Amino acid sequence: MTVELLRRSPLADYPGITEIPFLTMVNVRAMPTSDAAARICARLGGPLPVVPNSVVEAGSRHILWLGPDEWLVVGPDGDTELLGLLQEPSASVVDVSANRTTIEVRSRDLLEHGCTLDLHPRAFHAGRCAQTTIARTQVNLWQTSDEPVYRLLVRSSFATYLADWLSDGS
């Protein structure tokens, strides 16, 4: 008997929402000045961002600053090497890929109705990220371009609620 594994994103059948499902996401915690952090940087091919709420690009991966000693490394779907690449004995490295999905939004005005952050370009622009709430839903908000394009990394269990709010708001 053959068992076929099927992946299904939480917004697979949701109309009008741009979802980027199945991104590889790994949470990393380490002291930024430690040897472990230096080894992680060397293997990623880019530095861990130390400026609050900033994003660093490392090839096809992005590293989002979450706190003074915490980052979220986001890779493309199927990035099977990422978790092994980040493993360090004196760092916490956790695969959180199945925990979240990603919604892409191209409207600053829409997000401003449900978010308390100042999203004006003087305060928030491409290469910035923040942990915040939108419509009472915890998200990692990441602006990927100045058009503006935002990615909302939301827990899968809240994805439909947030998608409903975004649909109603647009």
C-alpha cells in the first residue's frame, strides 16, 4: 500500500488572497557576538541583522530580526538544507515552517486600518520587519519592496480570520 502525503495550505481555497505557502522558516536564538552566531553567518553567507526590525538578504533566504538574540530565517519552499545549515550546539534552532503561512498584501492603507504601527515610508520601508498585530492577529510584518509590498507571516490557525478581515477591508 502506497501512502501519498499531501500538503495543504490553510488558504488553499481562499479567493482573492495572495498566499505564499510553505516557505521554510527557522527560528534562531544565539548571542549575536558568539562563535555560534559567527559560524551561522558564515554558513548562511550573510550577517544576522543586529539593527532592530531589519531584514538581511542572504541569497534566496532572508533573515528577519525578531529581538536582540533572535532571528527568523525564511527560505523558499523545499529549502531542505536550511535547518541542517543552521544547527549549532550553543544556539537554539527550531523549524517553525508548519506554524505559519504567508499572505502578501499590496496596500499600506488597508494594513493601516488594523495595525498600530506607523507604516509611512519615513518610518517603515522595504527591508523592515516587525512583530505586531493586525486586526488583533499576531503577525510578523515584513515590507519586501517600496511599491509597497508586505508579507504577513501569520500562524496557520489564524490565517482564515486574517484573510476574512483583509477581504472585508479591501
